[in-house]
Amino acid sequence: MNNNNIFIEKLRSAGLRPTKQRIKICKVLFDRKKTFHFTINYLKTLLQKKTDQKISQATVYNTINALTKKGHLKEISINCEKNYFDTNISSHHHFFNESTQELIDIDDSDIGKINIKKPLTGKKIKSIEILVKVANSN
Amino acid sequence: MNNNNIFIEKLRSAGLRPTKQRIKICKVLFDRKKTFHFTINYLKTLLQKKTDQKISQATVYNTINALTKKGHLKEISINCEKNYFDTNISSHHHFFNESTQELIDIDDSDIGKINIKKPLTGKKIKSIEILVKVANSN
DNA sequence: ACTCTAATTTAGAATCATTATAAATTAATA
DNA sequence: TATTAATTTATAATGATTCTAAATTAGAGT
């Protein structure tokens, strides 16, 4: 089976040439049922496993940065210990499980309305991000 | 005037020996009216300006990390572009002005109650952090 | 006050993630 | 197919942070 055309379209729509490296990266990122959270490091490992020819790390960085810039990925950071990316680009929030270092989506609709009582005047809100840090209760 | 005793107490209460380097750092951090947001880099610059003898960067990092670990500082990260620290350790949130890279406190009481409709079972919430990214509206 | 020891400071090296460089390769258009 | 602009690549450079090991210092005990 071949989803490549979907990825080619995705890349083209973002103004990126569909090279074989980028298509492979898209396959790892987007060819899955559930949304995917990853660090660049983990992605590099996955690519090495799933790929015959190696993809240089410069290409991985360039491609991920380009996809992020075009809005196909979302960047999330947890106190800079690790920089995660998320294939779920809808407006949503996160649990971060400190016990496992795992990141879990919280749907926007699963959080009640955020009421900012004193907005900054003369500024436009670009985004509201909530990070709920949790740990195993024991 | 001399607030040093206050800083010495603060350091001791955190189990840190009040060395002259640490006291100088405390002075820069805590001897102010308003809360203070800073990057390590900015702090190093300030210390260099306000100090006769230079403090090595290893000491700056060690001290800031120790104070953070003991809860005298709070760490905030904005997509890892920059890692900020905040002398305001009360439960609160932040505006981040993308136009100026400036970080502004939002008091906990200036945000309405956060309603997490589907909490994670078996996990304890450690913290909830809201980051409101804004930009100059023009 | 003096001695001793463990904590601390320090310069510099090491590490890690990320970005820049510049030459070789490739996609896509004519 | 030829051309050229984009892309990939290995490698070097950068920047932030941590490590190391030697020199210094704080503070407890004498």
C-alpha cells in the first residue's frame, strides 16, 4: 500500500519539494492512527530503524523545522529538558507525566473556558497553552 | 544599607552555605521591588556590571539550579528559545510578548478556575501552567 | 584564634542539541 | 535531455549547560 501521494501533497501544499528523504520522514510522522509526540532524537532513531538509506541529521532538522513553520507540526517544550513535537496541530493542551516523561494530549474541549480577567491592552492573543504536570500518585 | 542577613538566611534555609558569590547573586535576584524574570545570560551580564570580582559561570549555574531546586526560583520555558527564571514562585501564569520577547506575570487570581474535565486516573496533578502568547496588535 | 575537612569556586574541557557551510546531488521545469 | 534552483550531506561551528579536578574557603571543633 502507498500513502506516498498523500505525503507528497502535504509537502507540496507546504511549498516543500517531495524528496525521498522528506517522504520517509512524513511516513514516520503521519502514517499512524494516533497522534505522535516525539523528540528529534527519538525521530532520528526511528528513521534509522525504518529506513534503508540513512537521512542526515541536518535534513531531519530542516524538514521538521519547515513542517513546524508551515503548521503541520506543533512544538511543545517542558522546561527545556526535552523539546517535543506533536503531530496533533489542533488547539489543544497537554498532560506531562513527570514519572514517565510522557506527553499526553488534552483536547481543547476537555478543558473548560479559560477566563483571562485582565488581558494586556494593545496586544492580540496568539495562543493559550496549558501544561498540566502530573506524577504517579503512590 | 545591608540586606545581606536576609539573603544569608534565605541561603541557609535552603541548605546552601552563604558564600560571598551566592550572596551577590541573591542581591541581584531578590533585592528589588518587582519580581524579576531573567535568563542565565542576562544574569551573568548583570553580575559582571554590579560586581567587582567576577563570578564564574559554573557558580552562576550551580547557584541558580540549587535555588530553583529548593523552590526559591521558578523555571519557565518558552519553546526552548530561551529559558527564563522567575523570582515570583507563587502559583501564577505568564503572558509572553512575542514582539518583545518579554515575559509578564499573570496572577493566579487573574485567571478563572481551570476546569479539567477528564483528569488522568491514578495521577496526581503537580502543577497547572498557562502560557498566553501575545503580540502587538497592529 | 588555629586547624581541619568538606563544601565551594574556578578555569577550562566536555557534552549535547542545534545551526551554518559549502560541495555534491537531485527535482522539476523548459 | 539540459538547466538551474532546491535539497542533501558530511563536517564544522555555535551556544548553552554540565563535568572535572585543582585551588580556595566556610564553619565546626579544638
